[in-house]
Amino acid sequence: MSFILSIIITLIFGVGVILIRMKASKEPATVKKIIIPPIMMSTGALMFVIPYFRVSPAGILEAVLMGLAFSLILIWTTRFEIRHQYVFIRRTKSFPVILLSLLLIRLGIKYWISGSVDVGELSGMFWILAFAMIVPWRIAMYFQYKNVVAKLAQTEET
């Protein structure tokens, strides 16, 4: 029963995140909105102070590589546009599908390896995966945003 309950709770939170991201695309993007999420998420690294959550070097490598692969998908699908002299994240119909797909893949992997990895180490691995996914994505978003802002400034000058 706890297995099904954890999946339901994860899906509810995942859908909540998708709805928040879609609502956020209705407001102009800013540098703060791009860089604050990974900074706030970085506080989760404090879990590694406790030995229960420490991850083996192989586990770190696996989590980082998987996070980087997931980040590429997000980088490819995130674009900015200029509307009413402001920069917005372009809404795409595929974005919620991609986020939900990534969530389902993560859930599948979690339950596939949960029998062979301690719960603490598994938690650490999935935090590393999420962090390795969000940081490159947000860095790419920052540079894309700066390019669009520069284009906006050029059009305002002419």
C-alpha cells in the first residue's frame, strides 16, 4: 500500500510543479526567476552531512549522467520570446508532457533500483540527479534569456 501511496503523492506533486511552471510562463521572465531555484535547491546538499545519505562514487556518476541527459531534453524544449516589450518563456504543448514523462521515468528507475540500494543512498542519488538536471538547464536558460534581452534592447534602440 505504501508503494502505491508514494507513487500517488509523487504524481500529485509532479502535476503541481507542472501547473506552477505553466502559470509562471504567463509572467515575464527575470534573471532572479531563473537562478533562484537551483540556489534554493542547493541547500538540499546538507543531507550529505549525515552518513545515511552519502552516495558511492559510482552512484554519483550514474546520477549526474542521468541528470545531464534529462537536462538536455529541458534545454532543447525551453525557449524565450518577446511579448509587449518583455521576455517570456514560450509555452509549448510538449513541455507538460516532457516534465511528466521525466517524472515517470524517474519513478520507474527509483522503484527498479530501490531493492538494491539503501533508502538513504537512493534519496541522495535522486537529489543529485535532480540537481544535475536543473543546474545545466537553468544555466542554458540564463544565456538564452540574456540573448533575447540583448535583441530586445537592439530593437528598442532602432
